Amino acid sequence: MTRARRLALAAGVFYLLTFAFSIPAFFLYEPVLTDPAYIVGSGDADTRIIFGAVLEMLTALAGIGTAVAVYPVIRRQSEAASLGFVTTRSYEAAVMIVGVLALVSIVSLRQASTAAGTDDSAMIAVGQALITIRDQTALFGPGFVPALNALCFGYVLYRSRLVPRIIPVLGLIGAPLLMASAIGTMFGLHGNGSVFAAIALAPIFIWELSIGLWMTFKGFNATALASLGFNSGDAGSTGTNSSRTTAADSAPPSDE
């Protein structure tokens, strides 16, 4: 397996892991998100919520992994866009972790209040404040930042032809839709469960799933890799002149 194929495989697996971790995490959180009085309740779902928090933390780390894995390849097309992708993924992960801490804090405060016998109404107010923080992190993080990820990564993939262009096109179309939806939610124009929000999310969802599957099972186009300066061994192409060696590998990235 060539170096470029290993990087594509790693990035693809990380993309798929974000789906594998984030979807069950959403359902595991359901008790604390839907019950305003959970913080003063019996805590039957504490273990479930903690497990969901662990999965969301793994989602955040896998998101960073998607960008770090492909950076050595895509920087040769555009270092600015590649750094942007790493940065937006890192920012998204950081915001997600804040939301995780808010939900874990509810569990911790519930356990502490049971022992201390604190005022229920005050605890409920604190719990709702923490839920609001979590909701805002969901909006400003995974509700908005994937649009920036798609603009940075989609641009590089479209220009370089590392994957079929229809895949990054989905991301480039979905990015402004998701941004508009998130901004509309911020200003109270519609809710997260609105029809427009669902329509706006669909292209980004398909883009991220498609690029994850393609990189996992297909990898990058060998001709496109060769045009970025990878030698025949790294690109996995037998038709590329093998004399394009380490000098080409260390060539500065193109920002065309």
C-alpha cells in the first residue's frame, strides 16, 4: 500500500468514524435533553449519558483526524485551504468538547445535589442553563463549521481532481445552504427541525459520507497525485515516470 493510499484510507476511516460515533451519541443524550428536571431526578440514565459524552469526544477527535490525515496530500494543491481545513476541524472539535462538558456537568451536579439536598428549582435552572450551552455549541460547532470544512476541503479536491468532482461539488453546494440555515437559526428565523434546515443539511451529509467511503475504498486518483508531485511509488501509478523522486515530494504546494 502506497503512502498516499494509507493517508486516504486513514482520512476515510476517520470520516466514517464520525458517523459511527455521533449518531448513537445523539440518541444516548435523549433523556437529559428532553427532561428539564433530569438534574434533580433519579439519574437512571447517567451511565448512558456519560457513554454518549465519550462517543461525542471521539467524534471530535476523529474529525481532527480527517484533516490531519489528508494534509500532507492536499497541501500540495493549496497550503492555505489545507491549513484552513485543519483549523476549522480543530475549532469544531473544541466547541463540541464544550458541549460535552456541559452535559457531563449535569450528571455530576445531579449526583452532588442528591447528597447535599440542594434546592430543586435552583438546580433545574442550572441544568437548563447547561442544556442551553450544549445547544449553542451544537449550533456554532457541528451545525455551522462543516460548511467551512466543505469550502476548504471541497475546493482542494475539486481543483486537484483527487476524487471525482461530483463529490466535492456536493460539499461546495451544501456549504452556503448550511451556513444560511445556521444563521437563520441563530436569528430565530426557523428551528433546527424545520424543513429548510433538513434540506440544507442533506448535501453536507451526503458529501461527508461520500468522501469518507471513496477515500476508504478507492483512495486518491493516481494521475492527480502525480500532478501534485508524488512519485510513482507514492501515487500507486505504474504509468508515471519513477524519476519524479524526493525532490518532487518536497516541492512547495500550489495555490492555483
